Amino acid sequence: MAKTTDVIVVGGGVNGTCIAYHLAQRGASVTLVEKDNIAAGPTGLSCGIIRQHYSHPITASIALAALRFFENFEDLVGGDCDFRQTGYIFAAGPDTIDTLKANVALQQSLGINTSVISVEELRELVPGAAIDGIVGAAYEPESGYADPYSTSVAFANRAEELGAEVLIGTEVRSVIVEGGKARGVVTNQGRLEAASVVLATGPWSSRLAKLFGIDLPIVPCRVQVCLFERAPDLNHDKIFIDSPLGVYTRPEGEDLMLVGSVATDEAKAGIKHPDDFQRVADFDAVSRYSEQLIERFPEMDKGSFLNGYASLYDVTPDWQPILDELPGIENLYCCAGSSGHGFKLAPIVGKMMADLITRGKSDNDDINFFAFDRFERQELVEGGYAHKLLG
């Protein structure tokens, strides 16, 4: 006889494990199904940046609540998410400074600890930075980064302690639909039955949804990150979003830094299959990041490139997730399309999804902001920046 639970969550990344944790916390019987290992996909390759700089009050409020969750992770979940409070800087050029100032005012009204700083103050916070092209910045002293792998494992472990079953090495091949309702999944290990099914499958979501006739506007997109050894005399210990150059840097340990892109050109290209893409950073990316890094931090001509890798974003047309019950199939839910925002928002997105599954939603719920039908209604979420990843 097939095993039956209240909810099957498909996908063992940070969103899936967090949803399983929040559901189990509410007393639901949960089965978490992952085809590989926990955080084996894009979650495990995320840079784990946690910041609150968003252009909309709903996303900014979620980011603030998620920061507080990370700050208290051990008490709330158990385990260690390795949160490091480094501070976060968003440097703006002439074309983005007015938007930045408006966003900071919005964020301050929500209780976010952020401020607009001058070029002179930026020089003090980021010694060694060349300020060319920067006219001001936003500074969040409470923001930082955490370890996505440790975070996801902690969520999965706590969900198990609360009664959930976690099945790794179990690939979902189809969703069982009977009488217009999701009734479970068929896996490589057999059939699993449930009252509800959640797709938290990131860049694999659109391929899975097509099996039962739903067209999810989610495109898997390749993104690249490089690891550099800092120059001996460069003291750079904060997350730095460089809007004029279109890159970000994040400290890694005592003497390393991660470098990635906030531009969306590469992501727009998409890839054909999320299991088939070049996983090593290409020469052009390494060369481009190196040049941009030295342009902003001249001392980095004494630094060195160590390695680079590629991962995936699951991107929607407005770079915001789909958090909803999908149309035409009752009790089939989607939490995908995070578009590079997934990790930093996951603790609260997981809670929102658990609320949706266990009690439904009302017209005033924030989750309506991420409804699936917004694309059909042509009511896409508009951010304030040309680089959509910045929110």
C-alpha cells in the first residue's frame, strides 16, 4: 500500500526544507522528497547573501523578518546557519541614486536599519575602493550572509525531529492527479500519496509542471561566481553591491572574496535543461570579473583568482517567485521562480507557504503579491532598478 501523508514537498533546497519545517511545526504529516541530497542543487551553490534592500514594502518586510529569523536561527530551528553580520553596501551611480534614496526611505518606514551614506562615508567603510562612478550608497549594518547548505540541513533535520519523513535519492517522475486534485507523486522508489503536493523544485519546476499541462513561466538560467584571494593590503569585509559596474563582492573567510554579477543579460539567455549546463565558470566571466574587481579595488591587481563555478537561477518574467496553488489542479502548490532571491527570503516564504497550505488565503494576505495569475493579469511586480536581481 502506498504511504499517505498530509503534504508531500518536492525539492530539498532551502525552500523545500523550510516549508517542510514550518508544516511539521504546525503538526502536519510531511514527506520531503529530494532526488539527490539536501541542498545539492542551486541552494548549495548560493552565496547566501542576506539583505533587505528592496523596492516594494512587501518584499522588504519579508526580508526584514527573514533577517530576524537568521539572527535567532539556533533558538528557532536548532543547528547552525553560520550567519555572519558583515554589513551590506549598495553603491549607486547617477542613474540609480534617486531610486536608492526613495527605497531607503521606504525601508526605514518599515523599521529596517538602513541609511543613505555619502561618498566620504563610503570611503571610510570600504577602504581601498576607487569611488569612480559612485555618487552615494545605502548601508545596512545588520545584514550579512549565512551558509545555505547548513541552513537547509538544519531545516530538514528539525522537520524530521517534528515527525516529517525525508527521502533523499528519490526522484519525482510525475504528480498523481485524480478527480482534479493532486493525490501524491510517482517516484523512482514507488508511489507516495498525500492530500497536497508542493513543487519547490526551482529550475526544474517548469519541466515538471508541463507533465500535467501547466505552463509555468520559469526559465532556468546559468549564473557564474568566482573566488578570489584578496590582496594582502586590502581590508574588505562587507558585502558590496556595485551597481555602476554590475557586480557584487562578498567576503569569504579571512582572506577570500566571492564575486558575481547583478546584471541580468546572461540570465535572460536561459538554458535548455537544468541538468545539462557548464558548471565551471568560463574564461570570459573570469576575465570580466577580474577587470571589474581591479577597477573598483585597485589593490586587487595583487590578488589572485582561485576558481569559479556556475549555478542556476529559476527566473520568472518579473524576477519574483510564484507562491500559489496552481490552477486546474486542487491542492497542487508552487514555490518556485525565486530568481536569485530564494535563500534570503526562505524562512518567511516557507512560513507563508505553510499558512497557505494549512489554512488557505484571504484577500489581504501578502502571498497574493506572488500569485500565479499575475502574469495573465499583466500585473507583474515592478522593481526600481534596471538590474532586476536587485529587487
